[in-house]
Amino acid sequence: MKPQKIPIYLSILLATQAMAQISNKSYGSQNIFIGNISSCYAANFSSLNNPALLGLNPNTQLAIAHETPFMQKKLSISAFSVQTEIKKIPIGLALVQTGNEQFKQQLFSLGLAKKLNKNLSIGIALNYLHSRQYLQENLNNLYGSLGFTLKVNKQVLIATHLINPWASQYKLDRKQAIGQFFQAGIAYQFSDKISFLAESQSQQNAAWILRFGLLYKIKPQISFSMGFTQKLDSFSGGIVLKKGSINWVIGAQLNLILGISPSTELNYLLP
């Protein structure tokens, strides 16, 4: 596929299968670089990736992220997130903008988490989606998500995440259902330096997707991550550099058909 045709191709894809692109995507570079695993890895966009994970990061932190899918600036994705704790309730806010002149979407997410006991947490999120397609009316929709995390022991975390449980719908050229997705993941801390992650995702009338990820702490200030899918058609990798309260994440994702998508994230941990 010629590079100049990629924006046209993806604009059509976004216009016909928009929610497959927006509602089941992993947000934040740290999640992208471990194979797009989101349900069982707590980073900076948990209100979107799995609200139950908010309880695993009680400190206040801000994050901004930027992704350039397939090296096409017109398809760039920008995201902002803040996570904190208010009256012992973990809360997360996230704002994402993606798309181009032909089709653009803004997504706002509010997530809350609650510990049911010392090992089990539940999280809920409400997402507001604004869609705009060229020469058509703007669309506004609400959909939610529900997540759980279970600490089996100090090394193992199991998580589930259900996206759009009440099957919200919206109209584009015709009536469509916003995608319903179910994710189940497991994170295993092999040692102080190495962690393995795996996640499965299902969608109605679609095959299961399996994702695998690895985290390796080279030094206290430097970490490396990588991931891939079971079909070996998508690979990702990145580096986290820590300096005081600031984390800088940089890396890329490779799709064997469409090409490379570089991404970066800046995270600030408040005292």
C-alpha cells in the first residue's frame, strides 16, 4: 500500500468501523509498548484501559501522550490523563482526540475504583464520545465500562474489563452498535526486574485476540518493554526513562501491513 493512500484508507475504515478503533484501543505509550495490553497493567490511562486499576496507583499523577499511527500526522492521537485519590476514592480523568478532517473523535472518560477487600477491586467508568464526520451531523454518545482486579499473591494479578456493557448505539450512515469487548489479563512478576503479561480479548462475532508483553527493569531509572499478538502481525517496544518525579516513555508499534506507529508519553508524579 502506497504511503499517500494510507490516510484515505484509514479514514474510510474509521467512518465504517469507528468504535472498533476508539473503544477497544489501549491508551498511553506504556500500555501500547507491552503489546497493547490494558486490562492488567496499571499505568496512566486506567480510566480508559481498566478503571479497576486506578486503585493500584493511589498517587496523583499527570500524563500526556502522543501517537502517530503509521507515520501519518493526519491520523495522530493526543491524550491527557490525571489520576488521583479524593477521600480515599481513586479517580481518573482522561481526554483523547483522534482522527482527521474526514472523521474526528473526542473521547472524555471519568473512572472510579473501590476496594472490596485488600485483594479485590472494582472499577467503573463513564465515557462521553463526540464524533464528527465530514458533511454529516455531529454525534454524541455515552458508553461505560466495568473492571475487576484480583491480587492472587504478591506476584500474580488477574484482571477483567468489560467495555460498553449496555450496548450503546449510534448512527453514522446507518444504525450501528458501539462495539462490546471483553478483556481478561494476567500479570506475573517473575522477579524484581522482570514481569510477564498476557491478555485475551473477545468481541461479538469476532475471533479472540491474544496479546503478550514483557517488562524488564534494566536499572532503577531505565525500563524496557515489548509485546506482540498471537498472529505475530503486530509488535511493539519502548523504553521508560525516569528522572525524579518525571517519566519519559518513547517507542513504537509495528504493524506488518500498515507500518510503524511511533508514540511517546510524559508522566509527572506529584509529591
